[in-house]
Amino acid sequence: MTTDLHQAWLSLGSNIEAESNLRKAVQLLREVGKIVSVSSVWESESIGFEGPNFLNACILFLTHLQPVELKEQVIRPIEAKLGRIRSAEKNAPRTIDIDIVLFDDQPLNTDFWDYAFVTVPLAELTPDFQHPVRHKNLSRVAEQLRGQVWIAPRPDVVIS
């Protein structure tokens, strides 16, 4: 383990007891690292299956861990603790889904970056970051995506 702190932008999503599970995930993450900032919560339709809408958010998380360690030692255990069941259907409803989308300014999981449910909350935390594929500021890409799909702010849901 190094003594350097890394910045990890995490995308959180849930469509099973979503408000409660997002809050619990943030609380559990606070127990193992420092949360610098939390985006607003956004509601979006499920993608790839019929099911309840998702609530999504993004956080800036500081950690000593590298991405693989973060996933194995922090993210997977939190998902398991909150009842996440992985199945062959990757888009199935879930209690919590946590993905590392940006680590020390290096985009990860770039397949997710064209989904509004990732980019819109992420753009709140790092609006000037360049989208890895579209090569525009995230704030601009988020605005474009909001015009293409339904995603709505949920100011009534506070998870920090």
C-alpha cells in the first residue's frame, strides 16, 4: 500500500430500495476512505430490461488503493453487504452498483461514458474534464445527453 492518495470518481446506481441503498453505500464508503464531494441524485429509466427506474449519483472518493484493489477490497464487499446479486443478466435490477469511472484523471469503463446516468452526475463534480471519446467538456456532453434521453434531477433525495 502506498501513502499517496488517489482520486476515484465512483458512479453509484440502484433500483431496489434505491434511496436507502445509495445512502448506505455512501455511509460504507465513508468508513473506508474520504468522500470529497457528492453529486446530486438523478433518476433514469432502466436500460436493457423492463424494471424500476434507477437513482444514480457520483462521488469523488480518496483512497490509497489502486483500481483493482479498490474494486476487490472496497466496492465488491460493499455491494455484497447491500445485497447485490450478480447474474448472467448484467442489466438486472440491483440494490447497488458501484463503478470506477475516473481514477487520477484516467478514464475507466469508457463504455459507460455515453450514458447520461454516468455522465450527468459526473459532470457536476468535474465539469471541465474532457470526455474520453467525444473530446468535449463533460458539462457540454452531459447537456447533450440530457437532450437525448430522459433523466431527471431528484433534489428530494439526499445521500450525503
